[in-house]
Amino acid sequence: MLESDKEMLRVGVFVCHCGVNIGGVVDVPEVVEYSKTLPGVVYAERNLYTCSSDGLNGIKEAVQKYDLNRVVVASCTPRTHESLFKTTCEEAGLNKYLFEMTNIRDQCSWVHMHEPEKATEKAKDLVKMAVAKSLLNESQEELETEVKPAALVIGGGIAGMTAALSLANQGFQTHLVERESELGGMLRGLYKLYPTDADARALISQIVDDIKSNDMISVSTSTVVEDIKGYIGSYEVTVRGSDGLEELKFGTIIVATGAEELKPNDLYGYGKNERVITQLQLEEVLRENRLEKPEKVVMIQCVGAREEKGRSYCSRICCMTAIKNAAVIRDLSPETDVYILYRDLQTYGKDYEEYHRKTREKGVKFIRYSPETPPEVLPGPNGKVAVKVFHTVLGEELSIPSDLVVLSTPLVQHQDGRNLSPMLKVPLDSDGFFLEAHVKLRPVDFATDGIYLCGTAHGPKSIDETVAQAYAAASRASIPMSRGKVRAEAITSVVDEESCIGCGLCEEVCPFSAIRVEMTDKGRIARTITASCKGCGVCGAGCPQRAISMCHFTDEQLLAQVVTLAESEVKLLTLDMLSVG
């Protein structure tokens, strides 16, 4: 950049106290005064909360009053507040890509809370680096793409059906794909629903009727997704059904593939003793009225879950499922003794705790065991089984002869979900379930735009939580379809076609399938699909020809930050040497 151009740049710096989050450690007034000495800075101020209405209005007023054409905010994390400040800059008449943000909360006050002087110096360095980059920032234009007003819902359980109905009722054509021959998912295998004791079959029947009678919903059962290509607004999906392959186009996709019950093979005699079954198998027995009024039933919680090695997570629904089924057994057969052996009971919420209390009043016996001394299932007299458990309250071992042992096992990801993950370019978490973009800010979104998540594909959850999340996913999916178009951020990769040799490495490493090598008159050339690009920079880092650069994060912009930081370090080193001399 020419020296004459630098003189035209007018940077405003806004440093946030963030209450005591920053100001309790970092000397904010000192950082503000330091900011005023930086090249290009014509105005600097501090705010108690820059993200407040007063703080945002202050930015807009300063842009007008001091003719600012670059804005730098030093505050908390860009993950939560960058979009807010960018919108403020746009309202003040600035292109939002002339804004720069640096995080002096997470990277200074929080990690150096016991070193306020060093935290303050580091905050100065971060502000200096942000200002250096802002001097090279340029206005960018965002590409708009059309969004097809049709959605694909993968999974025909309660989550998928709820999401499909919600979208259809908003006027969007919706295609529901289910791998099984019937809609309903795991709910088809249940008998009663807690805490209302409603008939699961009646609920499913009503929702399925609503789905089939809705003209905006098309249903494909016994169908699996084979391939997914494209980007938000224009997804090309190949499905395989009874009639072979079919290619469809959608604007958005909702993943509601559900989960499956863990089969606890080799645990407590499951698979070897017909008297040992799972909760889902018990639901089938109850639904088909095959319970033969046993004398004693023992339920064992946390089977295959909350392990130090393996599945460490709590499946959340197991406790209430056991409590509900125990209550059902007592209602059907009051003379049957029912025992629930548990580590900890998860009955969160007023309704669930009330249901738990009523089940105790029905005579269900609860015995707490320690994970260090888990129950044992052994052969018993007269073809029964004996369940040995150390009662932590009584401090003694009990032996319970039982006609039926019911194992409460966790929900786990099924193979179809694992197969779908690489197709969609969306991740699974450490437990194998689909991982949302942000647990608080984007709980039903994936990092890939246009794809949303709900139900037990996301992790174990109750039916009411599943339904709520399905509505949330449908709401999120409806936004781009309602607008009819989306704007992709301008932070994307740019290919220098003169330097590109068409090696294809960029296409291979791109996690979002946002870059393709095409045959042109000049030979094989890589080209960016702007609507899919997330600006992660993997392609640029991997390019052997250095033919790919990133808008808003060019080599020159990043190098300016590095050089600025290096200058500060050299100055400190020189001062240290002089003091020693």
C-alpha cells in the first residue's frame, strides 16, 4: 500500500471493559491510550459494554463524526459478537469487511488473570496486530444464490415427521425419506409414553395420518440416501428405493435419522438367557400383552453406559423408561415385585420427578448400587435367575430370584448415521452422534450451511425434547427458503488461474467440497464454488503453487500482523539488552 493511501485511512479503535471480564485484569485506559499512537488510528475510546445499545450507537456516531473508514473492536470472542459489530458498521455506512475484531478477553484477561501487567501488554499487541490488518482490509461483495423452496427430511421417526409437518404447514414442498418400510421409527416399538401414559401407537397413527394426508409432503419408505452433492439452496440428492435410483433437488436438508438401542451382548447373560431382555424388548412384550404376571422383575440401569472406557455418556432416557415400565407392570400385575437397581436416578423436571414419586407409591423398590460392585446375574432355582446386588444403603449383599431381568441400555448411533456423515460433510462427536455447529448459539445447525439436525441422531433425548428440537430445525430450515436466496460470506478462496496446474490437491483436501478441478481451454483449472466455501484456508495451505488466496485473509494481511508483532518483540528484546548493559 502506498504511503499516500495510508494517510487516507482513518481507523477507530473501541476497547471494551466487558464489566470485570476484561477490565478486572487488563488496564483498559492504558490500552486505549496506546491505541491512539498506532499508525492510521484517529480515534480511540473505551466502553463498559461495547455490545450494548450505547456502545453500538457510539461506534456509529464515531464513524460519522471522525470520518472513520476502518473500525477495530477489542473485546470478547468473535464467535458470539462479530456479526453484531459488522451489522453496526453497515448501519453506519461502512462495508462490514472493513471491520476487524480482536479477542482480549479469552486471550488476555481470562488466560492471564494472575498477571495483569503481562495481560495488558498482550492486549496492546493484539490491538496493534488488528490495526495493522485493518489498514489492508478492503471492501468485499457477497454472492447471492437462489434457494429452492423444497426440503429433504432424512428419517421418518417422530423427529423427522414433526419437522416435515412443520415445513409443509409453512408452505414448503417436503420429501420425507425413511429406510424402514413404515414411518414411526423407534416410537413404533414403544407401549406407553411417560409422563402422560399415552398410547404410543395412537400418537404414531395420528401423525402418520397427518403426513399422508398433507399434499405438501411426499414420502419414500424403504429408501436410503446414496449420495449428496451441492450446497445450500441447491442440493442434489441421490436416493435408492424399491424402484431403483432417483435424483432429487432440495434447498435445505434436515437430518433426523434417530438412533438405536444398544444390544448388550455378553452383559448379564443377555443373548444367552431368554429371561434377560432389554427395555425395548419389554416394551414389545407389554404392547403385545405377553407379560405372564411374573413373581419378580429386576431392572438394571446403566448397562453399557457411563463406562470409564467406551460409552462414557448418560443416555438420559433410561431412568424414566425403567420407571415408566415398572409402573406399567405394577398396574397390569399388582402382585409382581419390581426392583430397579440404579447408580443415580435422572428424573429431571417437575413432571418426571412427580412420576418417579408416584411409581414409588405403587410399590416399586429402588436399590442403589455402586459402579465398583455392579450387580451379577446368575442361574437361579426353578429355571429363574438370581440377581446379586450390594445394597449401598443397607451395606449388605442381596440375592433376588427373578423371573425376568430387564437391562436399561443406552441409545447409540447406527450404521446409517455413520454412512451419512461423510456424504453430508458433517461431523460426529466422540460418542458417535452428529455434532452441532455450536451447542449454545447454533444447536440445530451444522457447520455446513443449509443442513440441520434434530432428534436422537443428535444424542439421547426424550420425546418432548425431540419434538421441540424438530420444530427448531424446521424453523431454521424455513428461513433461507422463505427468503428465496442466501448471501455467502465473501471470505472465500480465490484461484489464480495463471498459476494453477490443476493437480487436484485442493479438491481432495477441501472439507466442504467447495472447490472443483474443471477442464478448460487452458487445461485443468481449480475453481471455487463460492456458495459452499467457508474460507477455512485448507486449499490455500495445501496448494503447491501458492495459486490460492483467501479473501479478507490474504498473505499480505496476515504477514502485516506477524511483522507488527515481531517489531514489538524486537523492541522489547532491545530494551532488555540495554537494561542489562
